[in-house]
Amino acid sequence: MTHEGRRIELVSFKQRGLENRTASVLFNGAHHSRELITIKMTLSILLKLLHGVHFSDSETLQVLKTTQVFVIPVVNLDGVAFIEANEKGDGSIQLKRKNGRVSGSCKAVDEGVDLNRNYNVSWAKTWTRDFMTCSPTYRGPEPFSEPETRTMRDFITAHKSTLKFVVNYHSFGNMFLIPYSGANGNNTLTPE
């Protein structure tokens, strides 16, 4: 459950009767609520899987024989709900990035925690402004202080024996980042 009591939903695809899978993958969207297109990206994966199963697409069925696919369309439900509730009717939206944590010291659009920065990876080594509550990149009072990041952590931990790949969709920049801003330190993929 989120700060505002919303349940983070998960959809799972697998082929029946194949319970001993050796692989699973997770796709998730909207860590940053203002990146609304990432919700469509995850829903497109769901649609492609449904379509593939319905029409017996051999490629889809082959993937599902060996791999369980998990999709969390929206991680930051409270932030997305804020955007929806404050839509002005003219197509413009308030660009809220963070979740639903309320400190009482910020404008409503600036309240919350940047979920991307609330994980424990390099948590204490972030920029100075990440400590400031009203900063768009406020990381929270401690790693995993937010229910959304705890949910993600707990899910990933529960599936660590099979989880081979996690795609965390964002819509800022034209980049493909590998774990922790690059395994070799310079954001490039190594030929392995």
C-alpha cells in the first residue's frame, strides 16, 4: 500500500503447467509520476503478451515456456493520482515527480520522495540537494523509507532466484542505463 492507501498492482504471465521456470523478468513504469508515457509502455507489453497468447504467436508462446513475465504498470500511484486530480482541463498537468509522502513544508507538487533515489544503492553518496525535503530529487529520510520502494525490494527479493532482468521505464533522456549508472563506470555496455 502507498502512503495514500493505494495498492500497487502486478500482472503475471506464465504458461500453465510449467511451474519450474528458471527465469523471470519484471517491467515497471511510473517511478516518477510525471513520466506518464511509461505507464503506456508497460501496458503495451501486457497487450503484446495477451495478443500473442490469444493468437498463438509462436515467439510469445516460446518465451512464456521458459520465462515468467511480471509487469507493474504504475509504481508511484499517489503521484499519478495527484496529477490526475489536478489536471486543468486544457491538457496541461502539474509535473509532480515524487510520491505521496507529506512533510507539510512544501508546495503540494513538491511534496514526497523521489522513489528512484530511495533505494539503498549509493544512498548516502547522492547530491546535496537530495537531502532537502522540497527538492525534486529528495531521497527520503532513509533507504526504503517509502512503501513503494519496499514493495519493489520485497518483490525482487522474493523472486531473486529466477529474476534475470528488471526494466524500470523512464521517459527522460534517450538512454539505456545498466545497473548503478554503468557496470564499468561510464554508462556503456560491456561486450559480455
